[in-house]
Amino acid sequence: ETCRSDEFTCANGRCIQKRWACDLDDDCGDRSDEKNCQPSTCDPLKQFACAENYCITSKWRCDGEADCPDGSDERVNITTMERAIEIKLVSCFVHCAPGCANPPPPTFTTCLPLEYQCNDRITCIHRSWICDGEKDCPKGDDEMPPICQNVTCRSDQFQCKKDKTCINGHFYCNGKNDCSDGSDEQDCGIKSPSEKCNPKTEFDCGGGMCIPLSKVCDKKPDCPEFQDEPADRCGKNECLQGNGGCSQLCVDTPAGFYCDCKPGFKLADNRTCVDIDECEEPGSCSQNCINEIGTFKCECMDNYLRDPRDHTRCKATEGHASLLFARRHDIRKISLDHREMTSIVNDTKSATALDFVFRTGMIYWSDVSEKRIYKAPIDEGSDKTVVVKDQLVTSDGLAVDWIYNHIYFTDIKKSSIELANFDGNMGKVLIQDDLEIPRAIALDPIDGWMYWTDWGTNPRIERAGMDGTHRQVIVSYEVKWPNGITLDLVRKRVYWVDAKLNVISSCNYDGSKRSVILYSADYLRHPFSITTFEDWVYWTDWDKEAVFKANKFTGKDIEPVTAMHMLQHPMTIHVYHPYRQPDGVNHCQAVNGHCSHLCLPAPQINSNSPKISCACPTGLKLMSDSLMCVEDGK
């Protein structure tokens, strides 16, 4: 594959946009785009020179927030000559700006009063997490001097020997190295007496002692009391008499026998075989699983076909999937087949939450610095407009209803969940009571449900109808920092990442059949967002500063999708594909559902549930006919 004339050819064969070469960001993944770089000058009329070969827009200079990697855009009283020497630019003698005013403007922060702001000036954590032995800030400054001195772990935690980090107590001696030095798997003791020997390969001497079958009946005693040399059983085939009492297979061994089953069956006791329900095992099929006696069959939903190489897997019948993700100062798209990355929107201040409408090719994102929600065509990202114009919004979570044409968003400053139409009108505060720090939000407009995470003092995952009704908590235990959430619309499951517990978990829409997909103190050190498509989950991680993928059923086959340690934190991520937004009926389309203002999808609890409900924008109230809105006299 050859790169286009407007692209840079990486040493590993990857193609990237030419303007990404020599920008201090490892876009190639092998750093070949950052080699042999010549000092360059920034546009003195539009840009500020941070460091060698790195420029930011001039309007971010001295705004109270460090946008340069070295923080030089916020330094106080840097002389022109010092500045020139520092960044090695001749042009700086003429064009460098003086230092920021003294004192500098107030430092911008999105953190709440009861939170600690990490040194990256982006991440906020609970103050109770400081010095608890777990690195919650991307650079670990919440566990380092001068804030912390002697780190001790809680009674329900295990402290790793080398780096003194703390892990959950139930990970001690679980057979996996959860500490980087493997100290959690040391001194775990010998095989427990309750563990049985494997009859297919071992002989049970008693007392928890097992020896290989090859040492049985060899006329050499290996068990303490010569149990492996029974004269009455050596050379005898018990399977010749009534199949040994086995319902299916009888296997003779040197000093006995054992019962076994045909494929698709398992032993209910030591002799009787029963059918295995393969459909009970997550991931046996990508989508629909039909159990049959001794076997099972996989089927795919509409718009998916069985993979000819593996009939248990389902693949989309059309389209090429890509990943859309925000990176604070830009929004990018990377194709999942060729791994080609392109820039969609540039010069964003602090792009955080993100979503799209595939049908119209429009993307929506929040900027927590500018406290705005924007939209732009995906093929013309520079043509951006403000969506919500009449208020400031500090939104970590945003989701679009692609059927009823609304945008839903969380606001951490107001502790609310709100909505507006795609033009920013008809704004309504949907939920405000009993919310602390709402973050991520996801929608299923076909079934009329919305799901969100809250990492306040009582962390939880909740759901409610997209009209705000039938609110309920679906996850309330073993959840600490649920940063990201996504929906598997095919299998009707919720997936989320927890940055405190370092896990990806999943459950049904109602919270049932919960399972941990992946625990990793390495790849899930600080996950922020998650999305899913086909058999994969994709997530962004602030510690590794990269995007990863893994099998959504088993958590296996982890691999990075982007280069590690990108210059900017990867924020919200979405799979960009038409099947992530399947077609559905807009029951409000005809005469707006007879509603005077807002027509919203109602949650589908049973077959008799109403499809829609009418609602009123903020400042209006619904009349008794549940259709018309009038001014609220309050």
C-alpha cells in the first residue's frame, strides 16, 4: 500500500496526514514521524510557539489553562530573549509574546469543591482517594510526595511488594499476577486437600497427593501406603462389565476406570452424562444461540451474516467501521480495517464528550473549557456551530437520539441530565434530583431507555425512560469510578469501564446477569470511555494515552488500536458505523405525536407500554390533557 501525496509514509508502512509529521505526537506508532525534524516557526499572527515544532492558537495564550505540553503558554513574565533561547526559534526574537500578567488569571478547573485536581489539570478524583495506595491520577501524583509519604493499604486490600500499590483483596492468590512484580501470587500454599486429582491423568494417593497415571501399577510404590500398586485391580478392565456403570463412555486406567462423555455432554455425577447448554456460556455465539441435545447452533440478527471461517461469529453485511474519538485539542477518526487516522475537527479547547448522527453525517461534542456543545459536519469539521446557545454547559457525557432527533447531556456543575433538539432549542432539564456527579450517558431510542453513570459518594449506574420516567438503579455494588458506558443494542447489554477498579463489566439492560469482562491494572489503569461493535469492545485509557480493543465476551486478545502515549488524552470514543444506530420508527413523526412542544420516546416495559409521551421545555408546564404546554406560573 502506498500513501497519497498529501500523506506521510511511516517506517512501518502506515499512512498519516502530512501535517502530523514533526508535531511531537507519535502518530505512526514507531516515532518515525518525529525523526529528522527541522525547527519550524509558528504563524505569529494566529499561533503561539510552545516548544520546538509545537504551536497552539493564540487565543489560548494566558487564559488560565495550560495548553502547551510544557505549560509555557501560562508562564509569568518570560522575557523575549529567554523565550527565544528556550524554544530555539530565530523568529521568536521578533514575534514572541511577553509573559502572562502577574498575577495570572484564575486557574480554570472543572473539578467540584470536594474533589482533587490532578497535575494534568484535567482529571478530578474524590479527595478520599488521595494516598489510598491506588494511582488514580494519570501520572500518579495522588500517591506521590509531597502529598503522600508512607503508603498503607486498607484492610480489604493487598499491598504489592515492589511499587507498594494496593489491589483488591480478592485478587490475592487468584492465579493471576495482578501486581507488576507478581507478589500477590507468592506464598499461596500447596494444593488444597479439597482439590481433587484429575482422573484422566492422575492417581489419587489420598491426603491431596496426586501422582501421574504412568506410575501406577508399575511395581514401584509411589504413594505413601502403596495405594498405587493394588494387586486386585492392576491389569483388570472394569469397563468390560456393564460399561462400568457409565451412561456413555467408560475409560480404563491402570488401577481403575472413570466415566466420560461425548462432545456436547458433561457428567452430572461420576457416571451420568447430561447435555451441555452451550448458550449459557457467554460468547458461544456472537448473537443468537440455540441449544440442541449434544450441540448448539448460532444465528445472526438482521444486517449480519455468519462468518464463513467461523459460524459462531457474526459480521456486519455492509460498511467499514471506524472509531471517532476526542483528544482535547482535536477530534479524530481511525478506520478499523486499514488503521488510517484522519483529523475531523481541529483546535478544540477541551473536547470531551462526543456522539454522531450517521444518517446526516453530523457530529456533536462538548467542550468543558468553553462550556459549550458544538456540532459540525463530519466531512467539514471547521464549519462548527454552537448547539446550546442560551446557557453554559459543563458536560462530560453526551448522546444523540438519532430517531427522535434530540441530544441528551449530563452537566456536572448543575448535577443534571438535560435534553434539547439538534438546533439547541426546546431545552429541558429531564432529571435533577438525587444526582451527584453524572458522567457518561447512552441511549436506546428504539426501546426508549437512557442509561448513565454517577460517580458521586454513592457510585452507581442508573436508567430511566428517555422521557424521564421509570427511573431505577441497575448497578449499585462493586462500582467506584464508572467513567464510560455504552450499549450493545443487538444483545441488549450495558458495558462500562471503572477507572478505580480497573475493570470492564457488563450486564443486561435491567442489571441482571452481571459479569466482569476484563480486569487489568495495566491496560485499564485509567479508562475513560468505552464503545462496542461486533465481538469487540474499544476503550480509551489516560494512563497509556491510547485506544485499546479486546473480545467483549472474554476480555482476551487485547491490542492497541492507536500508538501508545499520544500527546493528548483520548477522551470519549464511538464506533462510527450505520449499525450502531439502527433504523427505528419515529412515533412522533405524525403531527408531533399531538404534543404541543416536546414529543419523547417512552420506555418499553411491556407490549402495552405507550410509545411516546409529551413534555414541556424548561419554563413551561404540561396541562392535564398531557398534550399541551402552558407557561409555568411559578
